[in-house]
Amino acid sequence: MKKLLILSIFAIVSLQGADLERLYGFYAQKQYKKACQLGLRMFGKHKKNSKFLMLYGFSCLKADYIDRLAVPLTGLRATKTERANASYFATILLQKKLLYHALLDHVDISDLKLPKTDYILSKVFDLYVKKAYRKIDDKYYLTPEQESGMLYVLYVESNGKVHKMVVEERLDGNIIKIHRYW
């Protein structure tokens, strides 16, 4: 009986380790969407594991699943690194929500000052708040100062009841990536 209990515990620990290895493997292979989806399924088992929370959070961030950052950021509080990552996630989540609110509800957010991050949505937020854009029809064309040839196009895409905020990254006039948020 004792051997069966020890074997069961070992199997559970091994499976949890295998799950974490798969998550890390997806992340290392830049398969962020798969990593984020796996992390969501694993969350209940690993919600107290800060390394899991950070890996899950960064996977979702890189997959543009910004709203999923709310859950891991609440568990990141024990160390300086955890708190810094939680603040990073919270900043990006807030910038997304404020920008979405401004675009859909025509709210002026130009007086807001939030921390800057290296994430694309944060760059677009900063340019939008500074009113560093040209508006043509319902699209905002934002040009960052330091990135020569780079242009961000910000607009809302509507599909009936669902409104998505879209950010196109363009380099020398060519679309290199499209981000959709809701």
C-alpha cells in the first residue's frame, strides 16, 4: 500500500513537471498561442507557482491575449521580480482598456501618464495620448520617432456586436504584423 502511494505521488509530480516542460517548450519555440492555451488549462494546478505564472503571462502577452494577464498578475507578489512583472502586465492591460475605451466611446485620454513599456500596444498608447498621429477617416496613423520606416495604424473593426481594436505594424509601407484586441 505504501509503495502504491509513493508511486502515485511520483506519477503526479512527473505529470506536473511534464506539463511545465511542454509549456516552456512551446514558449521556447515561439508558439505563444499554444503556450497560453496550455497555461490556461494548467492554471488550477500551478496557480501558486510564480515561475509558471510568469511564463503563462508572457506567453499570453506575446500571443496578444492581453485580457488573460489579469489572472497571473494577481499571484505575482512575493519577490521584486514578480512584482515588477505584475506591474508590467497591469500597465499593458490598463493601456489596452483605456485605448479601447477612447476609440469606441470617444473619450479624451490625452492627459494620462502611464509607465512606458516595450510592448507594441504600449508604444501605440503613448503616441495616441501625445496625439502624435494623423487621422484619416476612422484610422490613426502613428509614427514613432526612433523607429525609421515604422508606422502603426490604429482603428476599430466592427463585426455586428463585436468591436476589435486593430494595430497594424508597417515597415516601409508593408504590413509586418496585425494585432487584434477586444
